[in-house]
Amino acid sequence: MFNRLTSLALPLLGLASVQVTAAEPLPEAALTFFSNYCLDCHDSSSAKGEINLDIATAAWTKPDFARLMERVHQAISKGEMPPKKKQRPPQADSHALLAWLDDSLVRQVPPHRTTFRRLSRAEYASTIRKTLGIQFVLPPGFPEDTLSHGFDNVAEALVLSPPLLEAYAESAALVADQFFPPPKPPLPPSRLVRVTPQGMSGGDAYGPKNLIVDGRMRLALAGYHGSTTAAQFEAKGSGVYRIKLTGSAFKPEAGQPMTLEIVSGTYPNLRKLMSFPITSEKTQEFTVEAPIYDGHSVTLMFADSPNKGINANFPTPKLPDELRTRLARYPRLCAALLTLHDEVAGADGKAELSLRFPPGVSFETKKVIVIRGMEQAMARSDLDTSKATNENIERLVEAIMASDGSGNFKLHSYVESWIRQCYSEGPAIDIHALEIEGPFAPVEDDRDQLARRLQMKLFGKRPPKMEDAAWLEACVTRMLRAAYRRDAAPEETRRLLSQLASTRAGGGSLDDAFHLALRTVLISPHFLYRETADRSFDSYELAARLSYMLTQGPPDEPLRAAAGDGSLAKPDTLRSHATRLLTSADAAVFIDSFTSQWLGTRALPSIMPDPSLSRSFSSNHSTGMAQEANLFVAEMLRDNLPLTDFIKPDFTHVNPPLGHQLYKLPDIPKPDRRNSSTMMRVSLPRDGRPGGLLGMAGVMMATANGVDTQPVVRGKWVLENILGDAPPPPPASVPAITPDTRGAKTIRDLMKAHTSEEKCAGCHKKLDPIGFVLENYDAIGQWRDVYPIHTAGPKGSTVIKPGPPVDATSTMPDGTPLKDVLDLKNYVVAHIDQFSGCLAEKLFLYGTGRVPDYAERKSLHLAANKVLQEKGGFRDLLLAVIESEAFRTR
């Protein structure tokens, strides 16, 4: 559209020479055009569609007037106005008016500018993590960002509210506490805690546990998930404690080591305190002094247990080999297991082993049956250990690793029986008693160690013989440079140094002073805002704009260096850094953030589908939908695929629940526990229903409500996000439509009644054709040919019967007929310039945080058309947006 109009001749009344300033009279030709072709419907009394063209002056500097003229330009250029049933102006008159509007909108409307763009929630958390090198998550209750134009990082919506200020202050204090922890309270008096076997808790909550046998805690498991914790003890302050323990071996194996390991901490951050060799079945006593941190206990584990690596809840790829080793090591175990199995015919006709269970028994009952069977088998004197052959071991491993039919390993049915074997036949370690006494002296704990590491990372190492004043200035300079994403101004450094001196003069320690200084920096506008009006849009802000767009975080050192030496202002350097960031690991954040907001898939977790749509629907379906969109866009970007592939690709990414159950794709395995979250790339026919933005279940589900389809919402989404032709918001007096297709009426019947009102019909001419053509997709993106009818069945049940056929036929406003979604895909591909311009606008909006004005949209469309003409791809389009003058200015 923009390309066409800029080259048109201006034959009518010399409109090209007319330059209108604020509140100047409209040119006579424009007044005549409006009077002859517009005012019947759009004068001050009727103002159809809330458009009033009964005006005599042009006030280009006023945003409302500029937006009105943009709508006029769009309606006339697309042939929507005047309506076909009304008198149509000569083509030359329309071209002349459009050329005048185009020229005036470009030259005389003040450009949009991004000012006071604060960090979004995600950017704020990411900035703290990357700037300060800490693990940081937003505290509970941190205010949500307001969406604007579909995105949460648009400057005009990122207001600063009192609750947000409070949240910033709270977060700053939490961060400062990690760097400069508050003083610890004095250590409490030393105390002696005797931990009995009954006071020890241990084992996996979902699997086998260490047990008390003969009054002793018997350890037969290895690793933290099979450990035993002294539940009666908790350290009251970080300090040195004395640990005294008595234990013995239970039926050790000749030549096999037995090691008792003592650790402290919380999983997975465990610290090994000591390990002891258990060498006798007689009682041994061990004493060690070790640091235990505040709030921690001590944990005991049998490090050399033969059950090491065998965990029913966390099976690893090494598990089959560990099972083979265990079964070969214990022939009686192997022989006993064989007695519990029957031989059955497998899928290939080969005999397989299967546990013998009565029909219909529960999961827990199966475990009990195996335990009892193992106890009886192991007690037999005639157990035939000659059957513990390599062949039978392999058959047992296959049986153990098989699925139970519901996606779970059969491993759960076996493991507890093996552990109980160790309780009765060994090997195991018995813990008789445990004493813990202390604290005797303070120790540096993990909090102190973290603070030292963080301070070193933020401030660097102090050079030898550097004076205190110089060192403090160097620390402040580094802190400000990191937080402000640029070199600090001298007055900023002096101001913070003065605050440090004031805090120390008031009796505060150096740590107190730096704690306050860091909090001050973290609530400064120069940290919280990416772009501020008190500074020109320089290379540092361009670096921040590029980095936050592509990584959702602050500029890295190479990008900051390019900003500092001025080279980032060069197009080649900007492109080089953009390309570098797009190939970094952080680019995945851009893919997820941009894609999930552009396509609406971020809303999927909050949508609860009606169970009648799919009895098997689970979180794996909605997760797969979001991942499909992300992986699809990531491949489009990585491989620089043509923009038409967004609509008609030959691939997508699915997991089995999505591909097998919703898309019904061939060669996709049936979902089970092992594969339900596994994404796989699949090839598709370009002319098929699945694939592309208009065939994604996630997009269809995000534009429905989990129960019914919403043709108006879907139509609006396509216009806004695919065709770049967003309709104006509906008048306040227009009622909402409930697209209930559960009764006798179809959605077309309901829409027909709604759009019979004149004030509704205009927009629905654009919305409805697209919404109807997507009606074959139900509320979770499944294909359907008929509407379901829900009726009451016996005993309060619901009976679903086939209802009226889905009528997906439509006609686009330009007269193009559509039979189904395949025709809609063909339509978009035929008008790929509209899609490419729309996508360029979305990328620009996401990257700059501002809605492009008319001139910027025109330049973005020109850049997008150039990419198409040069047969470029998605990455080329993104780089073209980044290189545009509009992106490089405030």
C-alpha cells in the first residue's frame, strides 16, 4: 500500500503543493471529497463508526486528528470506503486525496517517541541476575505488567505505581542482603542432642525407606534420596559441632567395601562432612568435629550400597546396566525374581517375562505381592541359582524396564522387595546411636561465602597498597557502570561517595554503607528505566534496546564496548552484534517472549478446556502447543526460512499428545509416561491442515475460551497479527456475543442476529469471514466436521451427539471466496506483503516499546517489501527492522 501511493501522480487541484500546519483550513479538494462521498454517514450528527469528517481545519499536531486521518487513508486505500452501494469517487480523486494524506502524515505529524521506558517484570528480574550474578526471583505479590497491543513491554503501559515502588524497595533490600548480610546473632550455648534410631527419618517418600530393625536404623540405600536424617537435631547457629556415632556392618560381603558417609545441607547443595569405613560386625565408634550451618541437620548414607543408582522415581539411562550388575552379583535374587514371572508372547511373538498378578489389582497391591513372593522365594532351600544366566538376566531387565501400560515403569513393583532382601540378608549398615554437640565456635557459612564471592565479582580484587579513598571510588564506579549499563557521570559517582561517607559518619559500618548504596542504585531511574527523557538517545541506549530485545537482559561487555567507542552507530557493527546475539543461548528468551505474546500462547496454561472436548487432555497438550510455537519460530529464525513458511511450512514440532491425539499425524507414537513431553520435528505437506500459524492448535486454543470457539476473536486475531489490518474497538454500546454452539443454533445463526444491527455490520464484514473459516477447529484446536450437541443423559450424565455440519465457507471483503482454512492460507500467501509488513510492525513494537507512527510504518513496510523482493527470510526481516532509522532513534 505504501509503495503504491508514494509513486502516484497528483493531478487533482495540485494537492501535493499544499502544506497544512496546525489548525489550517483543509484544502478545497479534501473538503469537496468529504462532502461528496463521506458526510452522508460521517457528519457531526451521524458519525457512523465514530468517524466525524464534518471538519474544516487540519490539526496535524493533535494525535486524535492524526489517527482520524490515518483511518481515512486506510479505508479509502483498501477500497472499503465509500461503501460499494454508495456513489464511488473517480479514481483520480481518490489517488490525489490519498497522496495528500500520505504526504501530510509523513511530514507534518510529530513523530512518536519512546520515553520513560521502564524494565518489565521479566526484564527487571533478568537484569538483576545478569548484572549482579545472583539467583533472583521476583518476590510474591510483585505487581504484574499491563498488556498493551499484545505485549507487556510497551512504554506507554509501563507505569510506575505505589505498589510497584514498594516492590522495588523490597527487592533491592533482598538483593543487598546477599551482598552485605546483616550481622548474625551471637551463637547460642552449646548443647548435647542424643538422636535415637527412632529419631532418624529417612528414605524416599515415594519409594523404599531405611527401616529400624532390632532397635537399630538399618541403612541399605545409597544417595540422598535413600539417606537417613537426624530429624531430632537442627543446628541453632552456624558453628563447629562434635558428631559422635556408633555403628556396625550387617552381613557384609567378603571383599566389598562399606562406607558410612555423613553429609549436611539441603538437596542438592550437600556438603560432605566425613566418611568412615565400616569394617566389622562389631560396634565401632567414630567422632568428628565439623561445621554445620544454621538450620541444617546431618544425614547418613551407605555410600557403597549395592542398590546405588537404582531409584524407582528417577530412572536414569544407566539404570539397565546397574540392574544387570546387581542381578549378576546376587544369583539368588535373580533366581527368586524368575519364580514370580510367567512367560507371555510379546508383540513380535517372542516369549517375554511378565509379573504374575491377579486381574484388577492396584499399584500398591502389586508391590505387596512382589514383596511377599520374594520373601517366600528367598526362604526356599531349593532355589535354583543355575537359572541366573546372562540370558535370563537380560530378560528380567527388559521386563523391569517395560511400561506397565499406563506410561509407568514396572520398576516400582520390584525395588522395595530388593531393599527388604538387604534388611534380612545384607549387606547393610546399622546405626546404633548418634550424638551431636555444639556449637563450640562460629564458622563462615554459605551465606558469608556467597557474599564474599558476590563482592569480588562486583568490585573486583583490591590492588595492593591502594588507598581507601581510591578503592571506594573504584568500587562505586564499577557498581554504577554495571547497574546503569553505561559509564557513570562524575556527579553520579560523587553523589554516591558522599552517601557512603555520610552513612559511616553516622556510625554505620562499611558494609552498612554499601548496603544502602546498592539499594539506592537499584531503585534509581537509571537502573529501572531503559530509556529516559533526561538524556539523548545515544549508543548506550541503542545497545540496551538491542540487548533487551534479543536477550531480555542488559548489554554484554562486547556490546557495551561498541557503544562506548561509538562504533555501534555504524550499520555494519549494529548488524554484526544483532547477529551475534541471535546465535547466543540467550536468544531462546527472545523466541519465547516474543512468540508467546505475539501468538497468544502465553495464555495457554490458564485455559481449562471442557473435558468433553478431550478426555485425555492434560498439561502435556498445552505445554506441547507452546513449545510447538517456540520451536517453529526458532527454526524460522535460525534457518532464515522464507516468510511464506510462517503460513504454509513443510514441518512443525510436536510431542505425542499433540501429534497423535490432536493432529492425528501418522507415525507419531501413542503417548505414554516416557515420551509425553518429548518434542519431535515432523515433516508435513505444505497444503495440509496442520502446520503454520493458521494450523497451530495453540493459536486456536488461545483464541477460544476452553469451551466454545469465538469466531470474532479469531478473526480479530488474524487481522491484527497476520494481515496487519486491526479493526477499531467496538462501540461501548455493542453487546458481547456468547458463541454457544451446544444448542440447535450454529454460530452463524447467532452472528447473523448480532450483525443485523447497522453499527455492528461494518467491522464484522472484516472479522467474520476469517472467524468462520477457522470454525473447523474446536476450542482446543482439534479438527471437526460437525458441531456437537450436548443433551442430558441418564443419572445426570451428558450425551454428545453430532449436530449441524460446520460451514466454514466465507468471502473476504475483496470478494475472494474461501472454502476452508486451506483457502485462507492461500489468501495470506498471495498477500504475503501484508503479513511481512505486519510482522515487521510487531517486531518493531516489541523492540522499541512504542507503536510505530504512520511514517515509521511506511518505512517498515518498505523494508519488509525489500526483503521479499530479495527473497530473504525471517532473520533478514528482523535485521532489517533493527537497522531501520526508526529503531535507532527514540
